[in-house]
Amino acid sequence: MATETVAKPRTSLRVGVQKFGTFLSGMIMPNIGAFIAWGLITALFIEKGWIPVAELGGFGTDAEGAKNVGIVGPMVTYLLPILIAYTGGRMVYDVRGGVVGAIATMGVIAGTDAPMFIGAMIMGPLGGWTMKQIDRLWEGKIRPGFEMLVNNFSAGIWGAALALAGFYGLSWIVQRFTEGAGAVVGFLVNNGLLPLTSIFIEPAKVLFLNNAINHGVLTPLGIQQSLEQGKSILFLLEANPGPGFGILLAYMFFGRGAAKASAPGAAVIHFLGGIHEIYFPYVLMKPILILAAIGGGMTGIATLAITNSGLVAPAAPGSIIAVLAQTSRDSYIGVILAVVLATTVSFLIASLILRTSKNRGEEDLSEATARMEAMKGKKSSVSSTLVGDRAERSDVAVLTRPVQNIVFACDAGMGSSAMGASVLRNKIKAAGFPDVKVTNSAIANLNDTYDVVVTHQDLTERAQPRTSSAVHYSVDNFMNSPKYDEIVELVKTSNTEGPAAAHPTGAAEATAAPSHGAHAAEPTAAVGGKGVLLRESVVLNGKARDRDTAIDEAGQLLLDRGAVDVSYVHAMHEREESVSTYMGSFLAIPHGTNDAKEHIKHSAVSIVRYPEGIDWGGKQVKFVVGVAGLNNEHLHILSSIAKIFTNKAQVAQLEEATTVEEVLELFGKVNA
């Protein structure tokens, strides 16, 4: 297991909303198959369906005059809410939380005639969380032999109590909320104002808030509307592929450079695969293109409203195939027109913007994203307290094992992550490593068992705390990011030449070890007179007594070498304020931010030992390694450091060393 990276907690409002949206979508997305099944059954067998069957669709009466129940109603009334509730409870407190959450939701379902999707999204997690708190009250206090009795009865009693509370209280509240939200939607539709929602929906999508909107609000309200009217316009407010498709078509005709070259493939994946995230970087590269997305979205919604068209169930993912599969029988013309016209308007606006722009896509996407964030105020001194300084963030992870498990993570776990995993998997197989596992996952489902984690640069700060021992790669393009080739090189190096090096990672610094590996240089090259680690850069008894002065001490050794200027030492402090460089095993590796590389004159490493240890953000550190690297030259010695500090015996040798030569000899032996 690699040593840990301690990340400073973030206070980003955007990230907070993303997390909430991810949690909501985490209850919906695993059950999308059930929603699709219900949608297909509804489209086929209801009274207005393609193949009306009274016994299945739940209309008319049987031979004895009793009203047909069918399976459409019970599925939406019981199956779907209970699945959502169980999933939400399980997310909070495993199976036990899921069971209690499902029990609690039955009370809400029975307390009203309306489908209780919102009630399920409340009671499921609430049941899991409260059960978890109750179990903590007698954790470790149950006498042996009575555990099963206490656990079963406590879950049953508390689940029953929550069901009663839901029946008599929450069901009424949720029903009033649902009716109020429905009235708002009705008001917007009746007054022709629904297209204005694109002003909020389209920018929110590009900022990865689409799941909070789609699955947290639109899907529950849409299902209620679909049950009453047989279809809902709400399912297509966010899922319409037209606005993004139009922007990609504009890049195909009027873009330049990498954007123009990659746009055709992106358009196919977006329109047919339903992975809307793939067009986000193209908008982030030129934020004014959000006007094209808004124009296209408003046109599509207006078309649906005029033609009274809609879907019978959610279209997930937002592929044209899924959209047509869930289209109501009487809405095909309206839905197709909505997609076509949304694409046309978006294309025309985006084309005008690109043709009149000096830059049509040849710039660096990460730089464009940074400018977009600056335009939105996210880089100002005031807003930095809310979102942090992502551009200068560069977590450090030490990978000391062969890469065997790679995960591509996105917000919902079924869009960009699936495409990214496919690209990576093919590249790694082509490189001759078919046994390396490449999967995709929602960020909410990540755990610290992966070797490498790949995310979009806007989502990295959410994935890192969950996978602190992994190497993180941040990408700004899901199709052909150069980081994919770096990951392949990392796989080659780690699986053929031993453990990988310590990698500064983040939005701009994620780099793999060069293909020649950490062992290419002879020991003398890594620790000798002309290497990155010199005798005069090793101090056995540091004078600092706290973190900041220790950084100064390690930085001064780099200054004395002439490897950096004083601005680099300042950047070492700035980077530490962003994310701790504590690695575990009494080791910290302070280094400058990515922007500070211009202040490095040549690669160098300094080592300062503190026999009594110093406090490093609540962790004890005895070894501080200052790092300044150009062209990956420092990765040789960092590879040695990684191997030493994951070996307790070698760490003990460092602690007991009495001369600098012993330290240099130890690193020399490791490199040999």
C-alpha cells in the first residue's frame, strides 16, 4: 500500500452542490434499468400505448367488473420508490441501512396516492443514517450471543417507527411539495416560460451539476407527470442531445487544431452514446459558447411545448437512441423536431461565434478552463476561499507496486467514465498488458483500492480524498488526452522494471515515469557529485521545530545548490497551504506549485532529518525531502525514496544513520 496523501478539506460551493447531486443521482442511477423497464411497459401496454392491454396497463375492468390493477401502477408506486430508498439507505449504512430505509419509505408510500420518489430519496438515507447512529449507542456493549437478537429487533422497531412517522407526517409534506412543484411547472408551461429554464440548466451541465438537476428534481417530477398524462416534457429538458451536438458540429466545420480534429469523434459519442460530458471541454475552452447551448436548449423546449410532446420515462444516458426508445407514441414528430431544431440553433450560434473569433480551438484546454474560471470569479482572492486554488493543486502519491487496477471516475459512473475506461483499456491491451484491470465508477462509489485514478480536472478534488493512496491523473479531454499515453508508460514501467516513482499529480502535474524507468541511471548518477542529491544537501539534525521553518530549511539547501531562486521556496509554502505533502512513514516531500517551475534552474533534492520529529499538520515527520525537478530528472531519486520509506527496516536505518555517507550509500544500494 502506498503511503497516504493528506488532502486539505475543500470548501467549494460548486463541489458541495456536485456532491449533493452525486448523492441524489447515486440513488437513481443504479436503478435506471428498472426505470427503463417501467417506461417500456408503460409505452406498450397503457390505454394510449402501442399495444394496449388492460390487464397489464391497468385500465378498464375485468370480467367480474373489478378495476384492472395492471403492473404499470404498482411498479411506479411501490417498486421504483422502494428500490431508490433501499439504494439510498445502503449508500449510508450498507445493507442494514438499506433495509431500514425501505421499511421507512413504505409509510410514506401508504400515506398518499402520489408516487413517493422524493419521499424515498428522503426516507432511504434518513433510515440508514439514523440506524447507524442508534447502533453506535450500544456498539461493543451487547453481551455475546445476543447480537443477532438486538440487531434484528432494533432494525425492525426503528424501521416501524420511521414508517409510522412517514405515514402520518412526511407523506403529507412531500405530497404538498410535489403538488407545489407541479404547479410551478404547470405555470411555466401554460405561460410559455419553460424554455427559460435553459438559462440555468445548460451552464449547470457544463459545471457538472447536471445530475443534481436531472435526477434530483426533473426525474421525480417527470415521473409524476408521466403517470398522470402518459408522458412528460421534463425528461427532455436536460437530456436533449441537440445543444451539445450543434456545438460539436460547429467545431467540425469552423474549429481549428486539436478541437477540430477531435470534434467528429466526440459528436458520435455524444449523439449516439449519450455521453454529454464529452462536449463540456469544448465549451470550457470558449465559455461564450454557452450561449449556443442555451439557445439550442430553449429552442428544443419550446418545440416540445408547442407540439405537446414528451417522453414516458427518463432517457439515460442522453443518447438519441434512448430518447427515441422512451418517446411517447404521439410525440415522435415533436421530439425529433426538438432535437433537430435544438441542434440547428446551437450550430448556427456556435458557428457565428467561432467564425468571428480569432481563436477557434487551437489553444490549450486547461488554460482556457482557467480563464473561464477567472471570468466566473473563481480565481479571485475573495472566491478562492470558496473554491480553493485548483490550478496550483498537485497532490503527491507514492506508488510502490505494479499498476494492476485503474479506474476512470466521473460524476454518475456511466457516462464519460465508461468511454474513458474503454479508451484506456484498449491502449493498455495494445501495449501488451491485458491483465491490467481498467474499470469505471461513480466518484461516490470510489474506495482506496485503486492504483491509478483518472478524472476530469473539474472533478479531481472530489475523487482524491476517497483514493488518497492512488496516483491521480486529471484530464481535460475524454477522447484523446495525452495523459492516457502517460498512464500506459506508467503501466509499462511499474510492471516491467519495479516500483514506480513518486508522482506529483493534479490538474497540471500528473506525469508518469519515463519509459526508461527509475533504474536506468547508475547509483552514482542519482546520488553522486553531479546528481540531483549531493552530500551537502543532506542534513542529519535539522534545526526547525515546525512545518513552515522545516520547509524553509529544505528550501535553503536547494537555494544553496543554485537549483532554484527564492520564489520557488515561496511556492513551496503556497503548495503546502493547498494540500499537505505529508506522505506517511514520517516523510514529507514539500515542493513548489506547477506555476513555479520557471523558478527551477536545475533538478535537485534535499534531505533534512529531524530525530525528535516535528508536527506536520497533526502528523509526525522525521524526514523532510525538498524537491525541485525539471524534465523528470528528479524521479530517479524519488523512486529510491519511495522504496525506502515503504520498507520499515530501511526507514530504521535512516533513523539510526550517523553519517551523511550512510544515507547516500543507502540510496545508492536501492538504485543498484
